[in-house]
Amino acid sequence: MSDWFKFGSKSSDTPESSPVIDMDKKEQIKTAVRNELAQANAQLLVENMNNKCFKACITRPGPSLSSSEETCLLRCQERYMDAFNIISRSYHTRLSRERMDSITSEIDKTL
């Protein structure tokens, strides 16, 4: 296993021998992982958009794009990003609503 995953723990696996990770370090790791995931998701989004739009707009291979192919690609990419943004906002709204519902139900249980 990589040393990165051990977080400086000693060879013994007992809880007494492994140091507690301070909260700052833990947050730094969480932030780094979130950033890596966001970057990977953005790359995947662009790759999928390019593949779909290329298949839809480029009908015959050639040394350059025709003006109609360029227009098609531009419009396709704009529509793809618009659709992605709508879906993303809806998803985040749903997650926020479910999180609030969960918090509300926990509060109700304690009362």
C-alpha cells in the first residue's frame, strides 16, 4: 500500500500507535480529492460533448470543416452545455431539498 494512504501511521495497526490526523490536514485532503473529481468530471463532460457533436455534425471526413459543420458543432456544443447546466442545477436543487428534509426529520425526532 502506498505511504499516502497510511497518513504517517506506524507499522503496528493498533489505534494507540496511529497518530490522529489534524482537522486541517483532513480538510486539505478532502479539498484535493474534490478538486481532482471536479477536474475529471469536467474532462469527461468535454470528451462526451465532443464525441456526440462530432458524430452528429461531421458527415464526411475531409482536410477541413465546412461552414455548415462548424455551425453545427457550435450549436451542438451550446445545446449540450445548456442541457448539462439545467440538469446540474436540478440535481443540486434536489440534493439540497433532500438534505433539508433529512435535517428537518432529525430535528422532529428530537422534539
